[in-house]
Amino acid sequence: MEVRDWASDRFDAQTVRSIAERLMDRPQARRLLAVAAIFDGATRTEAAKIGGVTAQTVRDWVMRFNAYGLEGLIDS
């Protein structure tokens, strides 16, 4: 699973991690850290361990990130 090209143009793993470190919303930070792992080439299973969720949930997060950017990972 990859982060789509347009997202890669705007973000990289380090940028996403930096944003996650500054967030007060810990669940959103956890989602961003899992997405950052995908940027680094981690598998969904590896990213799921970071996020404390299933690989399917990581897939959903990446799809939301690809579609909506950072806003896609905010709880509504």
C-alpha cells in the first residue's frame, strides 16, 4: 500500500511525524505515525502495530489520507 503521488508531493515521513509530535489529539497522532511508517515503506501489518490497530484499519487511514490529507485523519 502506498501513499498516493499527490500526497507524496506535499508530505514525507518526517513531516508527518513532526506534525504528529505537536498534536494534542493522541488518536490522530497515532494515525499519522502509522501513515508515516507507510511513507517509509512499512507494510500495513507493521504500521498496524505502530497504530495499535488492524491492517485493515491502516488501509482505511491511508485511503482517507490520500483522499483528504491531514484532515482525513481527524475524528469528526
